Amino acid sequence: KPFLSYYNMVVHELKDFDHLKGKLAGISEKQLVAHLGLYKGYVDKYNEIVKNLETTERTGNYSYAPFSALMRAKVIAWNGSILHELYFENLTGNKTNPSADFKSAVEAAFGSWEKWVSEVKAAAASTPGWVLVTWNSIEKKIDTFIVFEHHIGLPSANEIILALDCWEHAYMIDYGTNKADYVKAFLDNIDWDVVGKRFKTVKK
């Protein structure tokens, strides 16, 4: 019998982002398909871990125990799944514009829109992982963080508004090691409608 019936019910469903194929300027369909495959790997691995937790004894040990190993892996697969979903959701092949509220909040936090864009680009150059633009619920402002690994360094008390994947798998097919041009393409493909909705929701 499963150790906990909860684990027998939990399955994270893969989201469909096929509508982005061939629609992103500067991000090829080949690159996107490869990236979506990696995202699927995280979802599959998360569900595999959850399935294995059904029958794993709750005996923990910092050095090693089956339960400890699965729990450490669980957060990696979960965050890998969710961060990728946030990333693909904030991309579009359509022309959109930042909302007045979001732009005003950016200017209040960084002094100008151009300074914020410069910070995002510099942040991307500073990490092999993720750039996260957030709403800092403590300081009540737009903030920017870099994350090196999926399970390390996610900022507390911050809601993610915009996610930029800076791992090489996100751009190597199209840009080789030229991350700067990939970041420019990303900025050109942001779905500002999605960003605006996230900002409006978290600011409440």
C-alpha cells in the first residue's frame, strides 16, 4: 500500500506551449522544441519522484536515505517545472506593450525604464541560471534577482512577475555562447499582457 494516499493523487500536468513554435522573433522553432523537451523532462521527473515517494519509508538522514534523496530531488524537479512554465508563459509572438502601472513601478524602483532594462541584461550576464523580476512584498517594489540553480537562492517574500531562462539550453542552438543577443531576443518577445496581469495580481 502507498505510504500516503496524497502521493498517489499528485501529478503535475505538462502545459502545452506549441502555440509559440515558429512565432518568436530571434528564437527558432528548433531551439524552442529542444527547450520544451527539457521542460517536459522536469515534469516527468517530478511525477516520477512523487510516485516513488508513495512507497518510501519516512526515515531521513542528512548524509543519505532514500526519503532524503527523493525530497532533495523533488524541489529541483518542481522548481524546474514551474520556472519553465513562467518563462514560456511570458513569451509571445505578438506585439504587446508594458502596462502603465508596471512601467510606473519599474521607474519608481530603478529610476527609469532604461536603467531597469540595463539591470536585467547585466543580471543575465551574471548568472548561468535564471533572472527573476519580482514584486518584493516586504519592500513593496519591483526587484530583480539571479538564481544559479533551481533549488538554491529563490528569494523569500517575492512573487515572480517575469522569468528569464539563462541556462545555455535556452539559446545555444541559435546563439552559441552569445547570450547577449539571446537576451535581446527574449526582451523583444516578452508578453507584457501576461507580465501586467501577474503584477496586478501580486500587488494586491
